[in-house]
Amino acid sequence: MDEDILQRSRAAFLGLALGDALGATTEFMTPAEIRKQYGIHDKICGGGWLGIKPGRVTDDTEMSLAIARALDESGGWCLRAVAENFLAWMRGRPIDIGSTVRKGIVHFLHKAELKVPPNDWDAGNGALMRIMPVCLYTLGDKGMFERCTLEQAHLTHNHPLSDAACLCVGEMVQATLLGADRFQLHALTRELTSNYPTFQFNKYRGRASGYVVETVQTVFHYFFTTGTFEECLTGVVNQGGDADTTGAVAGMLAGAFYGLDALPKRWLRRLDKEVYREIERLVPRLLELSPQDSKKSIALK
């Protein structure tokens, strides 16, 4: 296994969890409210509307780990195993769950179908936030990446904008794991905005809601206008809105780009220890299953 890919993969998955834990504090706040209460929010201190303990993660990391466990347990891609893990997670009464995610899981529970019907109201960021394990498992096989990305997305979100965001950000994460620079990553964003102009982020308006377009605009704006992992994530979560998810998505992309040494140690020390250990265990396993390791992945239905 390539050591650089392994370390960047660890940084990306841990970055997701750090962004989630950091952003949970400022979720649903406005930038003005954040400034009044925290000045600049740059500490993993818990609280927020959920009243979470410092270092605890929310649905972004928990659903990502649910997919990772399904891959580990199945020895490859099994969409039904992913759906079953989502259902078990929901039944465990998570601290937070989005309405579209809940609706999709209930659809699976009642109809045993692995795809929700297309819906004009499903352009949220709930499918995007959990793509990290798919990026690792399919690294080296673009066709498999696209198939698995959309299959997991359509368990809860079936909308062209959600699909486009998942595919673009996922491709960026994979390209970064393989050594892409900023210019190459920016080219991928131009492809997205060419096909879907609504994602344009050059004139960022500061909106960071759960609408997948605004999530992507926030992440791209701060990723391309900052110079460190910490600067990127701090900028993102201080926009408020759906800050745990914008933080998680920014964390996976910036983590892959800047690498493990760039993750602030004071943040890593605060991260939930069980989450940290599980990420450390699952990342090598997902890469072991991926085509990049020259091992034939197992496709399970």
C-alpha cells in the first residue's frame, strides 16, 4: 500500500470528523451570532444547539462510518448492507438526523427498496457528507466510483444537484489522494459549474445552508482562498448555517490535500477517542479492498 495515499486517506477521514465536531458548535448560527459569542470559533468545545460534548461527532461522521463498516463486513460493495447499517443507526436514536435522510431510511424499512424516487426537494447535502468511504474503496476505478457514489446517494437523495455534487467532490478527494494540485482541482470545479452553473462560487455570497449548492459553494470558496487546513475549516464553520456538514465536507477535502501533519493536534486530542480509533482501523481496510492496491474488489448485490 502506498504510504502517501494511506496517510492522506487517514487525514481526509479524520478531517471529516474534525470538521463535523468543530462545526456542530456553530450549526444554525449566523456569522454575527458566532462573532458575538465566540469571536472566532476555532476550538472543539462542544455545545451548540445540540448541546454536544467536546469532540463528539454528528450524523456526517456517523453515516460515513456506517458505510465503512458495511464495506468492511461485506468485503466489498453491498448496497443492502449499507442500507441495513443506516437503518440500525437510525434505530439507535442518533443525536441528529436530517429529514430527507430519515425519509429515505424509512422508505427502505417499509418497501425494502434501495432507491428513493426522484424528488425536487431532495437537493440537500445528506448524500454528499458521507462519501468519504466510497472515495477510498473505489480509488483507482472511476466507473465503480460513479456507480457506488450514486447508489449510496439514492438511498436517501435522488436529485441531479446532489448527484453532481457527490461526483465532483468525490472526484476531487480521490484526485487529491493521488497527488493533484490546486490547478487540477480547480479544473474539476469548472467542469461542475459548466454543467451546472448554479454551483458558481467565484462571487461567494456567504450562504451555508443545507442546500447542497450552498454547501459546495462554501467549501470551495474557503478551500481555494486559504492556505492551511486550519484556516479552511475555521473559515467554513464561522459561516454558521449547516456548519457541521460544511465542516465535514471541507475537512475531507482539505485533509486529503494538506495531509496528516496539517491537522491541528489540539483538535485531534479533543476528538472522540472511539471515533478516532475506528477511523484508524477502517481506512487501511478500505484501501486494501480498493483497486489502487491491485486487489480485485468484490462486487456484492
